[in-house]
Amino acid sequence: MLSVQAAEEIILNSVQPLDNQIDTEIVNLTWAARRILATSVTSELDFPHWDNSAMDGYAVLYQDVQNCSNEQPAILSIVTEIPAGGIPEISLQPGQAARILTGAMMPGGADTVIMQERTRREGDRLFILAPPETLGAFVRRRASFYQAGNPLLESGIILNAPEIAILAAAQRPQLTVYRRPRVAILSTGDELVTPEQPLQPGQIVDSNQYALAALVAQTGAIPEMLGIIPDHPSKIEQAIAQAVANADMVLSTGGVSVGDYDYVAEILGKLGAEISITSVAVKPGKPLTVANFPNPKTGRSVLYFGLPGNPVSSLVSFWRFVQPALKKLAGLKTGWQPQFVQAQSAVTLRGNGNLETYFWGKLQLIDGTYQFHPAGGSHSSGNLINLAQTNGLAVIPVGQTTILPGEIVQILVGIGEYI
């Protein structure tokens, strides 16, 4: 049985990210939000595109105003007005000023902007009542933010609102992004029924497939729900083979323990998979199977996760192991590792001691300090109900059995987040 850290290392090292040469597509900027950039972007434009004013005021020559004061104002002649979007038609000479608005191009000769609050105007005469702090005050120089031809955005990043704004300003209406990974999801078990079927005694509604599909979609990939597969070796083998042939990652739930009808491990070997993990020292989620299938079609292996059938175990296993792997697979260059924060426990938490134990609950920032409140009720791996509205998993490490109220506990965050 592997430690959580050893299992994480094996999984993440086995992930083969999408290829930025072949696993890409072109999207319009309108539809680029939350996509992962596959190629770095440069621009032919300088930012700012030209010297412009950062303030409503007056463009002047610094030498004319550097020694003025309220008692001895500099007196200049206003010779032109430059609105935003206008093109200056003259260059300023000593003793001249131009009325200028925010974002407008600086006229030739001018090197400084005086904000209008420090001036008094009488017709075409301008009185500067206080000197600028520096030469070039309130002037945004061409290429001071970005110089044309330099890297603008690196590949492997998520495109959020700031990046979308930058790309729009750079006049990049189309972008090359990674395609969304396809994740096949199947549930095994004769006892399972769909939410639409009438529930008979002894049966269980398959919630795992729907939860995992939601988590896959939230992580930016495309879920492909293959349905419920009966506990029959040939049918399970056929379903897994189909999934491996058409997906970038496969998730199955159930059939990975040591029960009489748990056929998955045997079938994986028959299909040529290289099994790297069969169990992890974690609660919930100990019976975790991880394998790699070679895919001759793509030349890249398909990562397979055999998740436990208990609904909480299945979700916790996804958050702890699958989600980071899926982020890396999707093309993220950084930020796919699990993220933890420290918080004060609001109550006593008791762990197994031999297994890394997780409690699900709510992480809140109170008076500048993170506090963790576990969900009420049973923390059984079969109790799906109290997972609702949780946003963190408290971790009690191996070798520790108790965390008292007020003591620090590590919290796995990013539960079900959008990448």
C-alpha cells in the first residue's frame, strides 16, 4: 500500500500532457475564456501605442514649468486642444501648452502633463500654479508597458478576463488553444440503476457517474458517460477497451476492491495495461487502481483510474489524485499540483493513525485567519449527503490521531473548482 505522496508522484509523473503541435484548435477570442493557450503570443503593437496623457490636463514643456509656484505661476499660451482619439496637428514651442484629455496623444515638443487641478485658465492663457513632480509626469511613454515583438503571453496558461483583454488590445481575434481532453466515465456493478429507473430493494442509484462528469467538466475537460456496466468480465473488458480507444483518460468506479465480483484489475492486465497503483494509505479512498494503457493511435498513453465505488471515496479520490493529473494532461504548464492552506480546526478531528485521513467541510476566512468546520453528521464513505456545499478537505497525516480545536490543520482546497 503506497503513501499518498508516493501515489501522487507516480500519477503526476505518468501524465503525458497534450501535444501543442497536434492537440490544438483555433478559437475565436469570444470563446477563449477558460481555455489553455497552446502557443505563446507576441504582438506587433507597442503598448502604449504612442506617448499619451494619463490625466485630463495640459501638455507642456517641463522647462517652462519646473520652477513655478502659486505665488509665481508659469503663464503659457494654449494653442490647441487634443481629445482622445485625436491626432495633434502642431508641435509645442516654449511658452505654449495644449489642452489634453486622458488617453490622447502627446503633441510634439511636449514632455510633461500638468493636471487641470493645478491650473487656472483665463481664455487662452494658462496659469500653472504648482510644478510637476518630475519631468514626464502623467505621460505614458510608447512601449513602456510592452515592446512589440517580445513575448506577450506564454503558452500553458488559462485565459481569464485579464488575458482576454490583453489579447483583444493586441488585435488577436483568433487563438490556438489546447483541445479539451476527453474523459470516459463508467460505473460497474449489478446493483446500480440510473436516476430514471424505479429503485428496487437492494439496488443503489449510480450517483458517481454524474458527480464525476460534473467534476470533469468543471476541470475544463469533456466528460463521456458510458453508463453502467454489469459485473460481467467480458462486458467490463469491452467497455474499458472502448473507453481507452476513444478517450485521453478513463475513470471507472467500483470493481477495484477484493470482492468476489471485482474484476477490474484482472481485466486491466488482460488488456495490456501497466498497473502502477492498487491501493493507497488514505481514508476514504484506499482501494485506488491506477494504470497506463499504450494508445497506438496517438502514441501517448491513456491514464486509467479505477476509483472506489463508495460515493465519498470516489469524489475524494478525484479531488486528491485525478484533478491534478487532468489539469496537467490538459496542457497547464504550472498550477496543476494540489493546493493546501493552513487553517485552525474548529473542532476535534480524529484520524486513523495508519492512513492519511480526510474530513470534508467548510473553509472560511474569519478575522484574517482560515478556520475549518467539518460537515455535520457521519463522515462515512457512503454518506454522500453532507458533502453538499463543502469546499475543503482537512488532512490528518499518518502517525497523528488527533487535532484539537484551535490547532493548525492542512486543508486541500480547489474542490471542484473550474481550472
